[in-house]
Amino acid sequence: MKVTLIFIFLFFSFSFVFSQTKEDYLNYAKNELQSRNYQKAIEYCTKAISLDVLYEDAYFFRGNAYLFLEDYDNAMFDYYSVTYINPNSGKAYNNIGTVYQKKGYMKDACESWEKAYSLGFKESKEQIDTYCK
């Protein structure tokens, strides 16, 4: 009986210690982004998304990692996923504009930056003034 209780206690203790939340994975991803370990950041964001398919921040930061890797199609997919979850995400529209710019689609870039600005993401004004006038 004692052995069984010890086993049960250890099992639940290890389960608690090793269970990760979506927020944990996102924090790991942010650290990896800062260290320029973009592939690892993508892995952590993907784990966070596997725990919550509507986790806006995980899509956003995974999009950033793809953007740094110049994987524009996957970056665009993730940023558009953010706008599906939160249609008022100015930061996502701003980054969509950046992806369009990198791909050479300036009309689409400007439209995205203007949308971001209209949603209150004031940082888009610099891109608008630089590329869209």
C-alpha cells in the first residue's frame, strides 16, 4: 500500500512539474526569437497552438519567426490567421504589409499598412509615409 501511494504521489508530482501551458510555450518562443533561434521559436509556437488553436499571440510570433527566415508564405498564413481570430489586430495587418513589401507587392503593402493605421496601430505611419506617398 505504501509503495502504491508513493507511486501515485510521484506520478502526479512529475505530471504537474512537466506540464506546460500555452503561455509557457509562447514565453519560450519569445526567448528563442530574441536569441535568433527562429526554427526553435516556430516549434514552441506550434506547441502553444496545439494547446489552443485560437491562440492569437502564438500565430503572431510564429509569423515573426517565419518573416525573419524569409519564409513569406508561412508568415502571411500566420498573420492572416491572427486577423481571422482578431479582425482588429493592427499589428498583424502591419506585418502583412511588411510581407507584401518584401515580396514586391507595394499596392497591397500600402493597403495593409493603412488598414493597420486605421485600427490604431500608429507605428504603420512610418511605412505609409516612406513607401506609399
